[in-house]
Amino acid sequence: MTSPLILRLRHHGKLGDRAAQALLACRKRNRLVEPGHCLMRQAERTSSLFWIESGWAMRYRNLANGRRQILNMLLPGDICDLQGLIDTRADHSVKAMTAVMLCEVDPARFLQLLHDDPEVATSLLWSVVQEEGILREHIVRIGRRSARVRLAHLLLELVRRQALGGGPSDGLVEVALTREVMADCLGLTPVHVSRTLSELRREGLVVLEAQGRLRITDIDALAREADYDTRYLHLARPDHALDLAGAGQA
Amino acid sequence: MTSPLILRLRHHGKLGDRAAQALLACRKRNRLVEPGHCLMRQAERTSSLFWIESGWAMRYRNLANGRRQILNMLLPGDICDLQGLIDTRADHSVKAMTAVMLCEVDPARFLQLLHDDPEVATSLLWSVVQEEGILREHIVRIGRRSARVRLAHLLLELVRRQALGGGPSDGLVEVALTREVMADCLGLTPVHVSRTLSELRREGLVVLEAQGRLRITDIDALAREADYDTRYLHLARPDHALDLAGAGQA
DNA sequence: CGTGCTTTTGAGACGACTCAACCATTGTGG
DNA sequence: CCACAATGGTTGAGTCGTCTCAAAAGCACG
């Protein structure tokens, strides 16, 4: 079975088997994190670098007034995070939502590879660009959309992202999200999320399945409702991928 | 006079004169953009790379319902954007708020330098990490803070950021911001921004000066009000900057 | 078959929005 | 140098979306 990291990167462009193998060979060791445990803590110094092999995590920030804002979700194949290459005091925490299998990367080996293999470098750059796009989309969602659209939009994004890493692509959200998690993601209260979700369910756009997991019944209908750009995250193959090697090894 | 790019990068860590010169030498040409004109348009393909030498710009997104969300402001010394290294269809626009002087970069030369000079590579990585931090802070601001705190927090950030690029550090916001711009940044309406700003002015935290420019009269007081972490953006020198060269040229 | 957690539902409050009128500033042409 | 237009800012009144608090209902697990 292919690693979700490779699956995801291959949505960006060419990543040959040799490059993929080289990337996977940067793995130092695997680590299993229990649900609810932290992969990284606010104000802690870290210089670790890893990707998510399985399970979901959340990147969030606790505020002085006790509130919480989830900044992003981390799904299988996501890298967390290039910031780890720099030794900074983290301004946020990362917590496992389910059991999470991490692949820790050997930074030196990783940088070496980045330096030597243009395919890997390009893929990783794509990955960073995609992640920034996700953050921007999140800003728009929270800043200028109603609760209903926010929620629909988030669910669509998660379903799409999990598919990129090899997860289900049939509308089922593979992880049970509590109302509180969705609320902290969307800048709402759990109560209001509950109401809004009921509304979507009443209209048959979404159903609640076993273990509290959600399923989008009609992705296109929901996407229309949510002003969701289906090209988002697609990031089709570029017409002319910039050749990082060309410059680097000239 | 030193370029704001160099000033800003030097807040991150060591960037010697040789490295700084090399970075500036990547400049292909300068371009002046009139206020209100776009540096980059939503859905357009771009593969340009440049930094802001003077003036302010905004990165924003227009929604289907006619609303606008400002994603970030671009100040002198900011790079816009590494994404330009990849040929993607932009999901947002960038518009000059004032007259803006751009320094266009020769991508090939830039990548070469990134590849060869570890000091430059480290600085740029810092820069990317800082930018991500700004986006995250923006999410928290919009998601979990009241109008009053949002506004205060934004002003504090802008004042700090302009100082990093060599602008005033005395609390004066060097560019006149319309209520609408602040509103589109903060996910509010111009009317409500007006009211909120009046409130801050009535309390003497902020004053309105000539040409509609704002001045924060007591930065510390406002920072306390706004739950603003003064370490934010500081990004003090790392204890042990990871040596990108060490791995790359081993 | 409790026990603890999450979800749902209801009622009322409040922050931010809308619409609309008026005011202030700046720039322009007579 | 003034009158005027254009733009952006302020203020008021009423509405609406989301929040708060609280209680009850589901659900999972020991």
C-alpha cells in the first residue's frame, strides 16, 4: 500500500518511483500518538519534522479568555510542518483527534534530498503552496460566510482532502467530529453548529451515520449551496513545472 | 538606504552584507504600480516573483455574493510570493493600496542563490514561517475575537510590521486605511468598524491624524486590551539556527 | 443500569448588520 | 476663492444571526 504522503504529492505533479522511495527513506522512525494527546505544544520549542501516516490531528490555538480556535486539520499525507525546520517557539499546539501514526523525518537527510532531487523539491513546494491555500480559504470562510455556508464548506474541504491522501471519496467523513470541534474550527458555538447541522440534515444534504460520522449525500448540491470552488485543492498539473533543478544544478 | 527586504530579514537572524548584496542582485527590474491597480489578478496565471520596496498592497479574495475578504496586507519588505515560483491559477488578487514600488526578481537567479547560500535560504525560510504565522493570527482574530479586539489587534500588527521594514515605530500607521478596508480585513461591516474605532478613540487609545491616518497613542495599553502577544512577529534569533548548508553541502 | 459525555432543544439577550440620512474632507472648475 | 461634486465617515433606528444559559435527551462504556 502506498503512503498517503506520496498519494497526496502525486496530485500535484510528477513524482517518480525513485523520488518517492527516496522521500520515504527519510523516515527516521514511526510514532503512535493516542487520541487526545499532543504532537506539539504551544510555547514549546520544537525542531521536529514529520508527516501523518494515518489518523487526524488538529492544529489549534488557546486564547487567554479560554476560547479555542482550530487553525487547520491535519490529515494523512499532510506534513507537519516545515516550520519544524526552524527552531521557534510554537504559537500553537497540535493534538491528535484519533490515534495518529506519525512518520518522523531525519531533517538532515530530508534537506539533502530537497537539495538534490528537483522532483521532490517541486512536490514539496506544491505542498506548501496548497497548505497556504487552505489557510486562506479558512480565512475567507470564517470572515465572510454564514454559519450554514461555513459548515458546508468545511465538510466539503475535509472530504476532498481525505480523498487526496487515499481516504474515502464518497462523501463520508472518515472521522467523527464533535460539534465542539467544528465550532472551534468555524468560529461558532457548539450549540449553533448543532442547529445548523440539523438544518442541513433536514434538507437531506448530509446524514449522520454510525459512530457519529457524517456523510455528504449530494456533494454537488452542497458545493453549489456553499459557493465551493471544486477546482480548489485540485491543483492540476502545471503547464510547465518550474524546474528547480535547472537553476540549482546549472 | 537599506532595502526594507534586508531590514526585515535581519530581524530573523544573521544575514551578512555579502548575502544581502547577492539577494538584492537578483532584482531584474523595478516596477511602479499606481494606487488601486492590481499586481496580480484572481484566476490569472502568474509566475512572477517580487518583493515590495515601498508602499502597501492587499491580498484579497472576491466572493460570488459580492463580498470581499482581505487575506493579508503586504508591506515594504514583504515577498509576494513564493507561490509565484509555481505556475498556478491564483485564487486571489493583489491590489496596490498606495503607490507601490515593486522589485521583480529573476527566478532562476533567485533559486540558484537559495541553493548556494545557506544564510539566504535560512532567512527566506524564516520569512515564510513568519508569513504563515501572520495568516494563523488572522484566523484567530477573525474566528474568536470581538470587533473591538479584532480592530485593536490588527492595528498593533500593522504598526509592528511596518516597523520591521524600516517604517515608523511610534504607533503611527503610515497609510490611511478606509473603514471599508479594515472591515474587509476583519470580517465586519464598515459601519461597525466606524463605531468601534470611535469607541477606541473616545477612550484615548487611538487618535485620528491628518489625511485620515491613525495613531496608536499607547501601544502597551492597547496590547493589553487586545490580548496581543508582543513576542508575536518578533521571532527572536534562534538559539541554534538550523544550518541549511550543513545538510545541503555535506 | 448507572455515569459521563455529547447532542438537541428552547427562550431570551446581545453583538453586528442593514438601510438611510447626514456630515466632513478633499479636489475641481467656474 | 468659492461652490460643488465625489468620496468616505458618522450616527440613528430597527432587524437578524449567533450567543448564552439551562434543561432534557441520546449514547457509549464500564
